[in-house]
Amino acid sequence: MTQSSNRIFDELARFATDAAGAAQGVRREIESVVRSQFERLVKDMDVATREEVEVLREMVIATREENERLDARVKELEAKLTAVTTSSAAT
């Protein structure tokens, strides 16, 4: 009886191992299919790549800095114009 029960447990263990291996294979296959479908969906949506977003980010930062420099220059010129206009009016 002990030998037959050991054989049954051995068969059950082998069956469980095979089932676990098959489940992992199915899981990998499903992940592969889902990943490829997701990549296709993203590609079809024409989503920007990370590199494109980084380039745009750098352009926005450079534009913002240039805008701040120009704003400061405009204020400086307006101050000079006000000074010239005020001194002309005083004379």
C-alpha cells in the first residue's frame, strides 16, 4: 500500500509540475500577445516617442528663457523711453 500511495503522490507531483510549466507557458504567450497588441494600438494612435517629447521639452525651456530675456529687454527700453519722454517734457 505504501508503494502504491507513493506512486500516486509521485504522479500527482509530476502532474502538478507539468501543469505549472504549461501555465507559465500560457502566461508568457498571453503576455506576448497583449504586449504586441498594445504596441500596435499605441503605434496606430500616433503617440509621440520619448525622444520627441524630450526635444519638445528642451525647445519649450529655451523658448521660455528667451521670452524672459526679451521681457526684461522690453522693460528696460520702456524705462529708457519713459525717461527720455519725461526729460523732453521737462525742457
